[in-house]
Amino acid sequence: MDIKTDTLIIGAGQAGLLTSQALSKRGIDHLLLEKETVAHKWKTARWDSLLLQQPNWISHLPDFPYVPALTDPDGFPTATQMYDFLVSFADKIEAPVRCGIAVEGLRHDGPEATFIADTSQGAFHANSVVIATGSLQVPRRPNFLSGRTDILQISASEYRNPGQLSGGAILVVGGGNSGCQIAEDLRRAGREVVLSLDRHRRVPRRYRGKDLFWWFRESGVLNTPAEEMPVDTSPLVFAGGGNTIDMRRFAQDGIYVTGSLAGLEGDTLVFNDDLGAILDHGDRHYHGLLDRFDLLAQKRGPHLPDDAGARYSWPDSPCITEPIRRIDLGDAQINSVIWATGYRTDYSWVELPVFTPEGKPHHHHGVTDIPGLYFIGLPWQVNLSSGFIFGVRNDADMLASVIAARAADSGAFRASGRKS
Ligand SMILES: Cc1cc2nc3c(=O)[nH]c(=O)nc-3n(C[C@H](O)[C@H](O)[C@H](O)COP(=O)(O)OP(=O)(O)OC[C@H]3O[C@@H](n4cnc5c(N)ncnc54)[C@H](O)[C@@H]3O)c2cc1C
């Protein structure tokens, strides 16, 4: 049986849920379709020791405090805590979610000027559609080692803990958050780890007694508009749990850092001659940020103590002074590879002309050129905050206002939005 609602939200992660809350506040009838379960990514695609990048104190949702923040504001949520928090939030707002329904096609019903979402459980008709399917959908995996079935190869989203990997050394490919945090996790468990880095931007975890997110908020970095997005989009490397990620410290701790992976020749891993440039790039960003924060500290006065330690440079280990370009898999006993090489989106089911030639949604602040079609949860959708759990609320609120105006204009139809 076909179902009608004013607004269909596709995806029930944080972005879909916050949009639901904002629509409910405006009395807009809506449904969320979720192919798995609410916020499941925090349970199914994160490793056991993962701590979120932002501290507890900034992790609240609208009208819904993050309880651990009250007792330990400077701690960091675990992935499980974030999952539980989002599921409780969905309950609290009575989000009209239907789980286990994948949208397999989204098309426009021309004459009616409405949308039809085709699913395994029939068609859903809506006046407006919000695509909230996340930006980190499908792991990217270079095919350097395709065909090497003798080596266990998993993506970062499949990694859980060191016990999952049999003995021997592990190659972690990717120097963003995931690669760095997984390499640390493995090394803490005493495993031999080779970490193949790529271009990244380092940031301090804490500086002058304050967390990075305090500095980001106070200096206005979080509100950097999409129009002023930095040209350099290499990943910012954060760490939860109080550490600043520093590849020179990694090397001191026994992680074997290399340049970016170029390929496999026979049984030999080949790395590019770029380790020095990668480390310099990360450090330049780190020190530039400290300089920027120092300027802010001067304006704020003496309550932000000096922090010379943050400028400490760890001595270079031999793997940095004499970077190795070739590693024999057998000699190094590498029999597991973790690909922490990023994600891509999959909008193959959206049968609407709303994408750039590169396959990215064409939009302004989530509003597309197709009346009634919106995106939420895109990185830099409105500003830097858009990509963070605590930041997507403003974007959701703005979209809900646009949708409410459209519903008012069109005398939108009403339908059942029951929770399943
Ligand atoms: C390792 C890792 C660590 C991270 N750490 C942080 C952090 O510390 N802080 C932070 O703010 N962010 C972090 N992020 C990013 C965070 O995951 C995202 O910000 C967040 O999950 C995005 O929420 P979302 O609702 O946009 O998308 P998602 O959580 O991905 O939700 C999208 C939902 O859409 C559903 N869906 C997809 N396609 C369909 C379809 N066709 N039909 C129906 N349903 C569909 C999916 O099943 C999913 O539940 C991290 C990401 C990763 C990978």
C-alpha cells in the first residue's frame, strides 16, 4: 500500500533525527526511513576503543543533555555511549522512524510535483524529501593488494580490536583520524605496526589549559562558512582521550611510519618519497593553529597560562630520518592490512538531476534546485560545524523552516507517521 506524508527523511543517524525534531517542533508531518536501525553506525562501524573527537561538554543535543557531561565535562564519549545517547534521543523526541526499510529509488512524480521513494515495503509519497544518508557511506579501498587473499584486508569500519587480527605485523594505510587511532590501538596492544601516512593537518588536543573545541568555538573556527572552506581539505587529525596526535611520538612509541603507499611489486610494498613533506605539512598546520590561538589568548588576558610544552618536537626516529621505500611483506611478517583510506557516498538510488559531474550533491546550505529536495549532514553544508554531532542542529533547524514554508504554501497533505 502506498503511504503519504508531508516530508520523508531518508536515514536515521544524527542528521535525520535532528531534522525530525526540528520538523516536529513546527508541526510538520513526516516519516524517517532507515534501512538498518537508528544511529547504528556508532555500533556497527566503529572500533571498541574509539573515543569521540569532541569532549562531553559540547556533545549535547537540543533539549537533551548528554548526561556524562554533567559529571565529567572534559571526558570523551565512547562510540557505545554515543549510540545509546542517539537512541535515547530518538525515543525522547518520539521520532517517527520505520527501521529496516531501504530506499531503493527516489524519483519525482512530475504532475503531482511530489516525490516517490520506492522501497521493499512499497512506495512512499512525499511533498518534500530530506536525504540524510551520511557522508561516510562506503569505505574506499585502493586495489594495490587486490588478489592477495593470503593477507587479511579490512577497512577501518570493520576493525574492532587487536584480537581480531592473527599474529604478525599489521600495515595500516591512511594517516587521517582512523588510521592514526587504529595504529595507536594496535601498538598499545604490543603489535608491530607499519603506518603509511598521507597528507594531513595536525591539531592540538589541548592548549593553554583548554580543549581544542574550546579554541575552535572561541576563535570562530567552527563557524567558518562553507564559502570560506580552506583550499587544503586534507584530514584534520584529532584524538579522543587527551592525546595530541604526533607522528614523531608514534615513531618513538615503536610505530613504523612511512610515506604514502605507492603499490605492490611482487611481494614488496613500495612507498612514495614523501614522508618528510607529509610530516612538515602536518606540523605547519599545527603551529599555525597555535599561533592563531596565541593571538586570541593575548586578547583574553592572563587566565590562559603559557604552554611551551605544546611546541615540543619529539626527536626523529630512524624511520623518519631515513625513510624506507620498500618493505618485503614476508620479511616484515605483514599478514594483515587495514585500509583507513576514507569513504565515499552512494547516491546511485537517487534518480534526480541533483549532482555535480563529480557526483556530489549540488546544493546551497542543503537546499537543492529541485523544489522540495534537501540534503542534511554533508560536510561543510553550512559551516565547519555541519559535520559534527553538536553542529548539525542549526542546519536541521534552517531546513525545517524552509520545509515548513513550503508545506504552508502547498497546503501539504497529512498522513500517518507512526513509529515502528
Ligand atoms: C571512525 C569515525 C569516527 C567519527 N568520529 C566522530 C566524532 O568524534 N564526532 C563527530 O561529530 N563525528 C564523527 N564521525 C562522523 C560521524 O560518523 C558522522 O558525523 C555521523 O555518523 C554522521 O551522521 P549522519 O546522520 O549524517 O549519517 P549516518 O550516521 O551515517 O546515518 C545515515 C543513516 O542513513 C541510513 N541509510 C543510508 N542509505 C539509506 C537508504 N537508501 N535508505 C534508508 N536508509 C539509508 C544508514 O543506514 C544510516 O543509519 C566519525 C566517523 C567515523 C567513520
